[in-house]
Amino acid sequence: MGKKSVIMLLVFIVLVFLGVYISNEARRWDILWKLSNLFKEKPVPQHGGLKDIFNSPVPVREGVDPVIDPLFVAARSGIESEVAAALQQSSPNKQDKTGQTPLMYAARGNKLGAAKLLVDNGANLDIQDMKGYSALMYSAESAADEISGYLLTRGANPDIRALSGDTALSIAASGGRIAQLNDLLSRNVNVNTRNSSGMTPLMFAAMNGNTNAANTLIRRGAQINAADNNGFTPLFFAAEYGNASVIRLLLDAGADIAVRDNRGLTAVSYARRNNHTGVIDLLSANGIPE
């Protein structure tokens, strides 16, 4: 067995182990981060091997339990008087064991009043948790349009990337958040930004059938025929997930119907694999080859 095969086998075993035996999310992220250092040319010196990795402490803020901590509880509930009272006793930038802040909790719960109190009292807008998410990214994920707009107005960085390479724009596109897309794009973010898989916001919109979001991105300059790391264009994602309305939009915008992915397949192959009959007929009628 070659070195590459051995590494792949070890990675698979570790992923299974993490999913089955380690329920603490912070621990899982920490172990994955440290394992990645083993495969670099110059491993981080404080980690001597697998034994050290699995036995070492998690580098998080011990003692901050969001279930009982008054500020986290208040931020989650959105009761502004309780947020104000809790802020008298603690920092607005404390983090739980996954790195999330009270502001992230407010964003996730769409609690605008709580978010404003936290920001007015010094909450850092751009702190990232262990996934690399910021409060702005959580507001995009949670359809919290007002909070997203407020955070941007207060200076939140729209270009922060999660560990996956995703940005607030790709998260908003994935969820079809039109107001947030327009707000982000008005701040000149890159409409063709890519995550670590090479996916663009338009690909996320196509995959999830968000026709209005796809149209918004196209009007702002999204590349119709950009391909991800597997050679998938937005047309492939729309075909694979059976999103006929997005396909019509992409075809009208000039999508390349003959493009093939890294395996030599066209978009209609994926529609056929998933038995999207209407999409197959639509693609075939437009001359897309098998």
C-alpha cells in the first residue's frame, strides 16, 4: 500500500472515530486542526504525535457555559433588560466552548435589540468561532436581514472566510436571502468568490433552487460558466438537484450547454441519474448532449 493510500485510510479512520466517539464539537475541531499539522512540512512543535493530540486540552474558553451564563442566556432570549444587566458583570466578547460569542447567539436568534446592546457595549463584530463563522455569517444563515444590515452598517467585515472558505455572500446565496445579497453586493464584495471546493455563490443558489438569488447574482456579474474543483458549473448543480427554473434562467443568461465536468459528463447525465424527468426534457430540448 502506497503512502497516499495509507494516509487516506488513516484520515477515514479518524473521521469515523470523531463522529462516533467524540461528541464534543470543540474537541472534534481541535483534533482535526492538530492532525492537519502532522502532514505539513514543519509540524507544530508542541504536538509530538497522535497520542499528544488526543490527550491534549481543547484550546477554548473554559468555564463559559452558554446554558447558564447570564449574558449568553439573555442574548439568546433577546430580552434587552437582561442583556443590559448581564453586560454590567461581564465582557461582551466572552466565548463559549465552540468560540461563539453572545453577538453570534443574538444573530442566530434574530434578536436585533440584543445585538445593538452588545455592539454598543463593545462587542467585536469580526470574532470568528471554531468553524470560522462571524456574527455576520450567522445572520446570513439565519435569515436575520435586519441584523445583517445593522452589522454591516457598524463596520462588520463582509469578506471574512470560514474554515470551509465560505463567506457571508455564499451563505446568503445558499439560503436565498435577497435583501442580504443586495446589501453585501452594495459593499463591493466579490460576487465570484470561491470556497475551498471552488464553489461560487451562484453555484449555491443554483443547487438550492433559489432562482431570485441566482438572478440577483447574475445581474451583478456572476460568472455563468465558472466551474468548481470537480468541473461543475452552476448548470450542473441546478440539473443535479432538479431546479428547472434556475436552469431556464442560466440558459437565458448564456450558460454553456456542452461543457463537461472532470469525469467527462454533461449536466443532463446528473439529471438522469436523479430521475429529474422535467429537467431532462428541458435540457434535451435545448440540445445538451449526453
